[in-house]
Amino acid sequence: MIKKFEDLGVWQEARELCKEIFSQISEGNFSKDFALVNQINRSSGSVMDNIAEGFGRSGNKEFIQYLSISKASCTEVKSQLYRALDRNYLKTEKAEELNAKTQSLINQLGGFIHYLKQSEYKGSKFKDTDLVYFPNHESRIDNPKS
């Protein structure tokens, strides 16, 4: 059962991708291209961070929105990997490996989004729909039924 964002396989894979990107941008001439290093580091981090933030929103619509941002960031990483390859910062084999990982993650995020759109479960914040909550738990009232 998924209880926290760290339990999500898609987040775990995004984290691994982020770590691999960081190891590549920390070496050789790549590390000296500050603009590309900053951009790919931020976009690879955005993939995992948006999965986590969306999970924390506790509602499917918001989660889907953040997963979409995560998917777009992953696509951005893929494009940046081509720039790194074209500038000879990555060997062809490493670029292909990282591109395959980004594409796999893009596909997984797309599948997860599709699953959530089809799901009847709307998120944990909608579990108790009979009650309206106020900041003070003692001021809880019944939701008027129309």
C-alpha cells in the first residue's frame, strides 16, 4: 500500500535518474557549462519534486496536474541530454542509456496519469465528505444536505 510519496516506484525511478544526471554534470567539461548544468540539474530535480508535491496535495486532480509538470520536466531533461551529447559532454552510449531511462519515466508518468484519470478514488482529502472541518477540531459541523 502506498502511504507516502517515497513508496511510489515512479518517484524512486525519478530519484535514480536525478542522481545519475548529477554524477554526469559533475565531471569534465560538462561541469564547466554552468548554464546547462544548472538547467538540467533543476529540471531533473523537478521530475521527482513534482511527483512528491502532487502526492502531498491529497487530491487526484492536483496530483494529475503535478504529474503532468513532472512529465514535462522529464521531457525537458531528455532534450537537454541531446544538447550535452551534441557538445560532446556525454559519450553516445551514456546519452542513449539516459535517454532510454527518461523515456521510460515519461511513459510511466503518462500511464500513471491515465490510471488516475480513470480512477473513482478522488484522493484522501475527500475521504470524509459528510463533514466540514474548521481549523479548530471542536468546531466541526455536519455538512448540510440539500
